[in-house]
Amino acid sequence: MVEKQIHGQYPAAHIEISKDDYKLFPHDGQYAVDAASLDLRRSFIYPIRTYKELELDPLNAITNSLSKLGDDNAAAIQIILRPTGEWWQKKINNYMRQIQSGHDPVSGKNPMLRTVGRALSSVQGSEKEMDRLEQRDTRLTPMQEDQLKQMGEKSKEVGFETKVRIITVAPENTTAKMNLNNILSAFAQFNAPESNGFRIGMKKSVNQIVGDYILRRFGYGSNLLLNVTEIASIYHFPNRNIDTPGIRWMTARNMPPPSNLPKEGTIVGESIYRGEAKPIRLLPQDRRRHLYMIGKTGVGKTVLFENLILQDIQEGKGVCYIDPNGDAIEFILERIPTERAQDVILFNPADVERPIGLNLLDWKRPEDKDFLVQEAVAMFYKLFEPGGTG
């Protein structure tokens, strides 16, 4: 389901399932660990600053803080999400109605008390004065209007209970603490003085935070309640606006294999597209048109040739392999099946005990004589230019 959602938004995305978790803690040696979890400065009703209000991509600051780690340091930012119901949206809407009606939940101005005061004022004959004061009291300030707008935008989207943990590992306690503070400072960009922001959560032991991190559990304590825009501001897939060094970008875009792939032939590789692996084959008639392998050292040219040769040998086909370097012939000889051992003819010019002798003019049929003579003359013409040597 996750892969389909990602490919639906990013058709060219390449997804690989990692068999091993990120190795944050070294297996040997002494190391120090520091950790912290994030909490909101105010109630979740007030939204944090999002990417819509920032000039630069907020992920840039977070990834830059990770890029400053030393070779023997490590860090992890864990974000855990789980969906929640609509109760939080109802709470925001109720909060907004109270502010719009002149009841400030923070200052404690209660509409019930205003009703009682209005009744007393009516008895005393000052109801008009009460209306004037009430109208003035319910007038919202520009900051309140902006807050109501932000609250309304937050309540329109889906919300998730969220837990954000930051863990740093270093050889020394001071280094681990410094790295933790550097990463925490990157989250200060989400702080809005008139709205909300992040702070260090309830004090927990480092071992407890690390245990929750390893088990990927929410643990005890309050959780953040963020909508999708706020979560996307904290993390999203890196894009062209991220200039952090060290990110492993895709060097080429993955493309789907052709729909008319041959079902038979020699396997030259495997196409993996969106988790589906398909063998790529070469038909015999295509191989007869020659196959050129071009690539720099170490990309696997020899390995591909070895695989092609072994497939031909196992299928009972004839193979002639010329190895000028001598580094692949041993690999091939060790993997020749027993039933084809008698078919092997090995020419080794470096073997002085078994020298090679070839009679280029040897013929089996009388009509081969003329052909061999012409080929021999053509070979000498290539070695000795007739116009220069006579």
C-alpha cells in the first residue's frame, strides 16, 4: 500500500526494502548516547509554522544539521505516526467558536458570566450600555483573526498522533550533547511566537528514549497532534531545493522494461521496476549480430561475459573464448559441468610443456587449397604493404 501511494505521487521513485536497520550504535568500543523527544509549546490547537510560511525548504536545515556529523558520530531522527479520530477537529472548532463569541479561553472571559451581568444590568436599566460594551468586547484583534484562520486551516486536514525522537551517538558525552543541540536548533524554524512551536518534551532517561526508538513505540507521555501539512514540513522526500551534501541521489531514472521481452534466450540481466523483477534475454539471432561491451573498469563487463559463456556451456552449445588477460579462464574452467569436460580444448601459449602448433595451410578438401592460399596472401598483404616492401 505504501509503495502504491508513493508511486502514485512520484511515478519515477525507486523503492528498495532495506534488509538491515540503520546501524546507529556501534557493536564494539565505548560510545556516548544522548537523546530527546519533541513536544509542543502550546496546545495542539495552535499550528506550528509550516513550509507555506518559510522562504526556504525546512528540510534543508534538518539535513544540514545531520551532514555536520563526524566520521565516528551518528544520529537518527525518528518520526512515528498513527491516525486519530475527528475529536481534535471538533475541539479546535469549539475553541474557535468561543473566541468568536468573545470568550477567551486563556483569559477566562465566560459568556455565562456575561449573561448574568446582562440580566443585572437590565434590572438597573443599563442594557444599552451593556450591548455597547459587549460589542466592543467581541471585536477580534488582527492577531486573533490570524490565529483563527490558521486554526481553521489546520482543522481542515487529516491529523496524526506524532512522536519525534532525536538520538545522537559519539565517542564522548560532550560531542553527543553538542550534536543533539545542533539538530534541535534546526527545529526552531517551526516556532511561531503568536502560534506554536517545538520544545524538548517531558524529561525521560536516555535509556527509555532509546528503548522506545528501537521498538518503534509511542511510549508514555503526550504525543504531538499534527496535520499533514505540519508533518510534511518536518519531513518529505528530498527535492531539487535540497542542497545538503552527502544525499544519495539516483544517478538515472528507472524505466519500465519493454512489454515485448523475449521469453527464451540467454539471460543478460534482470530488470527490477517497482519491486517486480523480470529477466532480460538475448535471442540467438540477436547475438549473431555481434555484442559489444563498453564500460569503465569495474562495472562488470567480464562478469557478464562469464555468465553468457557459462549459460552456453550448460545448454550444450559450442563456445570459443579468447582471454588475452588470463583472469577469466580459471573462473570458467572451474565451472564447466562434468558431462562437458571431454569437449574442452584449451590453448595456452604460455605452456612450454605443451606448445601449440597450427598448420595454417592444412586442408581437408581439395577445394580448400585455393581458399587457404588466398587467405594467406591477404594476411601477408596486411603485414607487409606491397607498395612499400615490394
